Amino acid sequence: MLKKLLLTFKIILLYFSTTVFLKADLIEPNKLIKPKEVIQIQLSGLMKNDNHFKDSGIEQTWNFAHPENKKNTGPLPSFKMMIKSKSYQMLLNHISHTITVVGSSDKWAQFEVIILDKEKIYHKFNWQVEKYTGDGPLKDCWLTTMVSSPIPLGSSI
């Protein structure tokens, strides 16, 4: 009985230590990450949303959301619901994406993002990042301030 209890405890401990380790694997903003790289990190996460743990891609995307953007989308559970809604669900587990610079300055950058979703339909987004000017650990980090509603571009077939 004691051996079985110890084995169960070890399995539970292993599960939680692995989960914590994987959440620690998410990339955190830092001032060395360039604007296009921010979007690449977010899209790569969304492309393999459940790769590390359930909704790890959405959480990765959340890490790079500007604090003002987070105020508009609500806390993480609300953000998850928004991404899973009909408006943005095509981002989850998409097949491919391209990122093209539309304009930039030393404080902001805007990109055209085209994704091919898992239904083989193309969608275009306008994606904007800005350099955070507040205090704290996010100072001078590039963070997402806006993602437009998707514009369907049609099927790849």
C-alpha cells in the first residue's frame, strides 16, 4: 500500500514538474526581440497551439500583448475565448503564414499577415506592434497593440 502511494505521489509530482517546466519554456518579451520576430513567435505558437500544453500558443501570444491591448481583451481566460471564437479561430493550428512589413518607425511597426488555415483558406490580418514606453520589465520591448479582423482571401484549391 505504501509503495503504491509513493508511486502515485511520484507520478503526480512528475506531472506537475513537467507542466511547470513547459510553461517556463514560453518566450518572454525582451528588448532584443525585433518587431517581426514578435509576430513570428506569436504565429508559431498559434500554429501549434497545444504543442507544449493545452493553449500554450494562445498563452505565448498573450505574453507579447501590450498591456493596453490586454485591458481591451480582458484577462487570459477571456483572451483564450476570443481567439477560439469564430473571429480568430482560423489562427489556431494554421498550416502556414507570411509576414510582410507595411510600415515602421522607431516606436511602431505594422505588418500584413497572411495565414493559410487548416481548411486551406487564406486570411489576411493587419498586425501592429509598438515599443513599450512604460516602466518595468517590459520597457523598450516590442508588443502587439492591434490585430485586425481577418479578411478572407479565398481557398488555396
